[in-house]
Amino acid sequence: GRVDDGTSILDYEPEEINRKISINAAVAHYEWDKHYVTIVDTPGDAHFVYEAKSAMHVVEGAIIVIGANSGVKVQTENMWREASELELPRILFISKMDMERARFNDALSDARENLEGGKLVTLQLPIGQEKDFKGIVDLLANQAFLYEDSTGKFKKAPIPDELASQAEEERVKLIESLVEMDDELMERYLEGEEIAVDELYRCLKEGMKKGEIVPVLCGSALKLI
């Protein structure tokens, strides 16, 4: 369902439907890659912060969401600090890439300036922004993914020419951040050896578990990108 339509299975109380916000923490689940994943959807409104803080004590990781058109808010800083104190692995998701005034780089700079604890590493770059936002570049896979409509279906494509040099630059930064998690890999990388993607994913996972790395992803919740 959709929050804006009042059909979300996670915001089902009459007050939540009326105000189009989460008031209570709600639970949903799905299966992915032979894993059973439980999501605890928490309120983002400051008036109901106790629900979000309580949920943090029972989860194994947190996805902190900020708007590409608004950046880091006081509430974001509070929840980030809470996650740091609980030593929770985190993902930073920059949403609303399809909205007016969406600026990925500004939101990321804002996050780097105001969110302490864990190095923010860019895993994805947006393809377009505002009404022209249509997909993402996966820097580890070195691949573009284009979304044609709001069904969540995508197709693989070469990285657009206008993003090629930026993607290459960001990919080098990403790899350098990841190999820091493994001395042997770092040595091989410095000697000019190409590091396999599965080894980089292992470093990403290790860095997240230690709280030293926070991957940054982007998209549009409304357009299922």
C-alpha cells in the first residue's frame, strides 16, 4: 500500500491514516536470498520518538532515512546518536530523489558534516534528479539500473556517459575505503591487483558490523526506485 493513499499495511490506525504519518512502530517481514527479514517501521515524527528508540533495542541494524530535498534534521541526529550508542550497523538512505529541490550531493555533504561515527561511503549515484530521476549507478557492480515506471521493475544498462568519470572516481574512493578493513587486501590493492567484488562485499559487511563503515544509498520510495 501507500501512505499517501491511506492503504499502507504499516500505518493502519485511523489517526495514522488521517495524518499520513507513522505514530506507532509496526512490524512486517519478507524473505530474501534464503533469509527471513523482519522490518520494524518506526515513526519519524519527534513527538513519537520513544517508539523509535524502543525499537532500536530489539533490531540488528538501522536504516536512517533523510530527504534529498531537506537533508539532516535534528531528529535525524538524535536517532543517529542513539544507533551509535547501541553500536547498531547502519545504512543511510537518501530518499525523495524525485522531488523538487532534490540534491544528492548537498544531502550527502550535510550528512557527512552532522552525523558522527562511522565513515559514510557512497555505494550508489543517482541518475538524474527531481522529475528526471530515473535510476541509480551501483558503484560496486559498476552497473547502471534504469526504472521505467513506478512498479519497481528495472533494466541493467551501461553507466551514462555524463556520469562515467564521476562514477569511476567514486568507485576508487569506495574500494579504498573497503580494503582498509583487511590488511592483506589493502596490500594487494596497493600492488595494483584488482580486488574481486565478492571480497569487497565481505569488507563492506565487516566494516558495517564494526561500525566503521556506513553505506549510502539513494532512491525514491514513491517511485519504487
